[in-house]
Amino acid sequence: MSHDPIKFAYWVPNVSGGLVVSKIEQRTSWDIDYNRKLARIAERSGFEYALTQIRFTAGYGAEFQHESVAFSHALLGATEQLKVIAAILPGPWNPVLAAKQLATIDQLTNGRIAVNIVSGWFKGEFTAIGEHWLEHDERYRRSEEFIRALKGIWTQDNFTFNGDFYRLRDYSLKPKPLQQPHPEIFQGGSSRAARDMAARVSDWYFTNGNTPEGIKAQVDDIRAKAAANGHSVKIGVNAFVIARDTEEEARAVLEEIIAKADPEAVNAFGDAARQAGKASPEGEGNWAKSSFADLVQYNDGFKTNLIGTPQQVAERIVALKAVGVDLVLSGFLHFQEEVAYFGEKVLPLVRELEARKLEEAA
């Protein structure tokens, strides 16, 4: 098990509808005032990262969406230590624009911006904004070129790149980011193409929610391939956290979320996600084995089972760390109060358990 403390990130609700496709009350808002306060609460509560979402069109309960890079900068202006991960979609962005945007934000915030490269899975969104829709593995080939171009622009002068999707000639970006060697690069996806890309170029790999056994198989696969490439990659896992004073309370909340799910929106999301997965060479994607209940939380966050008392949740987090997880990407029902509760009740227990495990191993 890693000697480094496990890290925590939260999903930024810069998109309306919260993090579950349900008509349950969610005391969460997509507006900037709510999110500035949330970012400060998260920073005080021990969260190192926040992840903004990129959506261009309404759907699946998300009627309104703030753009991720601008929103990330606003949150950085409201905090002092939190690092914000801006989601970027190759296609609408090109790497030169992204590199310049993020380098400027990095300079203005003393090195607190990161990027999540989203290869894209929703064809309807690309069609709506007039972007060419590539086949599954081609989207990941483009994303890999995007990342290689970002790294080159951020670390080299007179950078030349001759790819199938992007070409640069003797390009020098100044000023470069403060972070060395460059801002951290995250990505997600669970297809073979996604995992192989992470094993070659990404700093971090996000996986959907899963059991410790399922996550271990992914971690072992990616790290073995990364080592063969002379590369290393850290692992983040998605989890929807329901921490309450009793297990009964926590389970009741989960049951209510699912009971009040919006069937039309959940099924539409599931159909679109599975259609995208079938386009991969292996014929399945992130949500191939997801039930209706799993799909109520966009990225299978219920599967990670961080649902129960603070002690139960803390023990399950440390079990995730034991199989190679470096970061938990957390979603909540009522973000402000639940992030504060997590910081007060759960995180201290995680640190105690980590210290005990290290003592036992010594």
C-alpha cells in the first residue's frame, strides 16, 4: 500500500441537476455563489481537488451548464490551495488554445490548474454543435495526440508536432505554466483504448465506480502496461458518498434516490452510453454492466459502496487504497453540508486507519 495519504476530489456542480438522475431533493446548485462557498468548504475539509464538468447541450436532467475552464478559474479565485481540474473536450478545443488558456490560469493562480481530457461518448452532443464524430478508438487516438501536443507546448520551445489530427511548427508558448514539468493531466474511460492511452501519456486515470476487486484488475492492468512503457500513472475512482450517523439512514437515502429516479432520463442516458460502448472494438464501454440503479448516478458511483457510517466509509476508502487507488472522486446529494460532514467525520478516520496500516506494515 502506498505511503502517500489517499487524496480526495469532488465533482463541481457547474451543471444543473446535481449528481443523480432523480427527483429527490438535492440541496445543490449550479450557480457560482453556491460553488464558491462549496469550494471554500471543500478546501477547509481536506479536499485537494475539484473537477469541473464539460457539457455543451442539455440532457439527462442537466438543463443548464457553465463552461468548465472559465468556471474553474472562478473557483480558483475563491480559494487558496484547492487545485481545480478543468474538463476539456478535443474537437471543440484544439491543443494550442487549451495550452495557452491553462498556462495563463496556472500563472494567475500560482500553479493550481489541472486538466481532464474527455474523449467524448455522446454523439448527439457532437452533432448538435457541428463537430465531426470520430469512431471510438479514433477519439482516443485524437486525445492522445492532444495530450502529447499539450506536453510539448508546455515543456519545449520551438515545438514541432506532426500528427494525424494536430500539426504545429516551431511553436513557442510564453509564459509557460509554473507547474513543473507541466499541469497534471487526467483522463477517464474504461475501454481498452482508454486504458492503453493512460498507460502511455496521462498522469492520472479516472475509472468508474466499482468493487475493490474490479478496480484492482484495472489498476494492475494499467500499471503493468505503464511500466512497460517507462511511464507511471495514478488512479482515481468515482464514488457517490452517502455518509450518515447510522447505516440505516445512509441506506434509506440511497433507496429514496433510486425510488425517485427519473426513468425516462435514466433510460435515455443508459441507451446512449451503451450505444457508445458497443462502438468500441471490445463491444462494451463504461456502462456495459450497469443496472438501472447504477445508472441513476452517472459514473457508477453507487458501486463503490461508500454508503454507511463514517467508520464504514473510512474503512472502505482504505480498502480502495490497498488495491492501488490514489484518489477518490466524490459526489454528494447535498454538496455543501455533506462535504463539510465528510471532512469532519470521515476524513480523520481515514487518516487514522492509514497510519495504523503503515505501523502494522513497518
